[in-house]
Amino acid sequence: MDEQLDKLDLRLLQELQKDGRLTNNELGERIALSPSQCSRRRTRLESEGYIRSYRAYLDQQKLGLDMLVVISVTLATHNRDNARRFSQLINGLPEVLEAYALTGEMDYHLKVATRGLSDLSKFVNDVLLPHESVQHVKTSIVLDTLKTFEGFPIHMPSSWHGDSTR
């Protein structure tokens, strides 16, 4: 955590993670600052890159994306060019919600949303497996979501408890 962030900055970030649509008036009420102070802090946190963007979280089922899948991928060869080719492939696929390069047995884990088994089959058999960078694909269909991403944990240093200025 950056030393430039004080307790009010962290509280502001916590509140915006919960609801990015908060006005400066609403934010000020929640963290006990004036709207103008909230505006200045928010603008600074945006310009310094702490706040990267604001988004709307859409309902997966209402969009007809009934299947969530975790796909593990092993590359055909392990070199920089092949990793770059795979990255280019993945970044061009809207079905891929998240992608992680890993250590261990598998090279990548992909979080993919599809409309159903038929679309998943096409995605794996017509897109991933034929690609020159891919050697092996293993799919796991998500049965139930226990927890989704709701924001990063923001912890106040223990030395700040009870200190209203920092």
C-alpha cells in the first residue's frame, strides 16, 4: 500500500468499490467529509491510478450466459512468442472474462461465460484447440458460485485505529 494514502482515502476507496455511482455528497456523508473535499480526493485518486474505471456489473443469466466455465490450458511450447500468440488469441475473445498465467502444472486458467454446452464445445473445439499455441485444454463447468469479486480488501494499518487524521 502506498504511504500517500491516508485513512480518508482508504475509506473513500472502500465506499466507491461498494458503489461507484456515489455522488460526492453521498460519499461525503459516508466518510464525514465535505463534497468538495471528496471531489478533490476522488480526482487525485483517479489521476494517480488508484481508481482505474467505473463499471456496471451485469446479470449473467439475464444476458443468456447460463454457463460459467474454468478452462485450464497448457501451451504447445514454452517460449515468449508462443505465450504472446496465446495472449493475443485470448484478448480477442469476448467469452473470456478473466485469464491468468500460472505456475505449476497448467500454464493458464481462463474464466469463460457461454450460453450453454453447445457454445462451450464450439469455443473449445473450434477456437482453443486448433490454435497453434495450445497443446492441452481441460474444462471444468461451474456448478455454483459461492463468492464473486466485490472489490479488493482495503485494510487500515493497526496504528491508524482510533486516529482520525491518518
